[in-house]
Amino acid sequence: MSPTKTYVCSSAEGCSDTFTRYADFKKHKATHAPHVYTCRWDGCVFETLMKTSYDIHSAKHTGEQRYNCPHDCDYKTHDPALFTRHRKKNHGYVPLPRGRGAPSAVANGNSSLTSFKPRSKSQLNPQQPQPQPQPNPQQLQPHIYPQGPHPQLPHPNLYPQGPIPIPSYSTPTRIPS
């Protein structure tokens, strides 16, 4: 078994707390940050660097439930993650993709990502995909250049036993002006 890694706090003068889990170390390190949101309820030790996390947490203490289910149920919660989980599990909600590779809301013309559109049963259980039409074989003919198959590739008849090697191109060097 490999030795356990130890994380030692050196963020604040006089603090030398040690942690075996990186997540615990990061939470502790946040307590030394200049802009920490600290819960003011008696007995609660919650601290965070993000105001949104603080607002979600404080709503738990106040009993405020700002997320109400738009379907025919009476579900209410203070936590947006719990609200999304409820909608996925009970109503078949599929959230919009987020992060890298997700389509941009501005590019699609959507002004709001929070709009809710109920899914129909056909969207939840899509039919089998239909076969796509095959291209016409006449459209697959290779392009012939006036001087031969392709001016920069070797002629295909030179390599009848295998694939045609692809030439490598070097990047141009910049000439100082």
C-alpha cells in the first residue's frame, strides 16, 4: 500500500493544520482567504468563498424555498441542484448542456438558459433512427486534376500493394525582417 500524502496548511501565519484528504485541505484553506462568507447561525461552521453557495446555504436556515416545481406536484426546495435532480428523476427533464463543447446560448439565439420546456413522451422515448439514404456511386468518383490524380501526392498506381503514404509537411520558418 502506498504511503498517505499529507497536506500542511501554510496559508496563515501560525497555522500548521495537516490533512490527509485534499478536499478537506482546500476547505480549510478557504477559511484563511480574505473574502470568506461565514454562516452566522449558532452552531453552524459553514464557510465558503462563493456568494451563491452562501445564499443557498443560508436559505436552508431561513426555510426559504425559492425553487418550485412547474409540474403537477408540490415539490419545493432551497437548493437548485436538488431541484434539478427532482425534475430529472420524476419528470424526465433533460437540462441544457453546459461547459466546453456545449452550444452557446447566444449563438442559438436563446436569451435565457433557464426557460423550461416540458418534454413530450416522444422526446423522452425516441423512435429507432431511420436509415439514411446512401449516396449515389457516381458522386463518389475521385477528382481528377488536369495534370493527374493530385499534384502533391504520388500516383496511386505506384503503390498497388498498400496505402498511399501521406507526405509530411514542415512548418515554414519565419524570416526576420
